[in-house]
Amino acid sequence: ANVVTEDFTLDLAAKRVLRGAEEVHLTPTEWQLLEVLVRSPGRLISQRQLLQTVWGPQYERETNYLRVYLAQLRRKLEDDPSRPRHLITEPGMGYRFEP
């Protein structure tokens, strides 16, 4: 299954991300976070849910983890990381992926 945006293409089965023809290297944690978001396009996923899914229940208060990793993903994937089109923050609530 592929997820295609204007800026990047995700191959979920092969766990690969392409920007144009270039493969983007993601760490396993970055990949896991991205995968949770893209599997529910347009849906808000709470900070707590993301932390529990990717890092485990004992991390559900570590919202700084999400900020750091989302910033890394935007730098790697977004055309303009300071004005993301695909990896959207809902302040105080969570994040969503907009294809």
C-alpha cells in the first residue's frame, strides 16, 4: 500500500519513503510514528495515544519526544518544515496527517 503526497511517497509494505526519486532514511522510531499517523489520514491522534503506541505506556507524559521527532520528520519530508502541509500539529491535543 502506498501513500502519496505532493512532497513524498510512503511504501508501507517495504517501509520506504521517497522524496521524488530519492530514498529518505528514517530511524525505526521516526518510521513508527509516521506510520501511526498515515494509517489514519485526516484524523487527530492524541499525544498520549502516539506516545503509548510508539514508546509505551510509561512515556505517555513525554510530549517533548513528539515535538522532537515530528520536527525531524518535517525536516526530512516537508517542502517547508516551518509551514507543514502534511504533518499537522493540533496544539495541546495531538497530531494528524493530511495527504
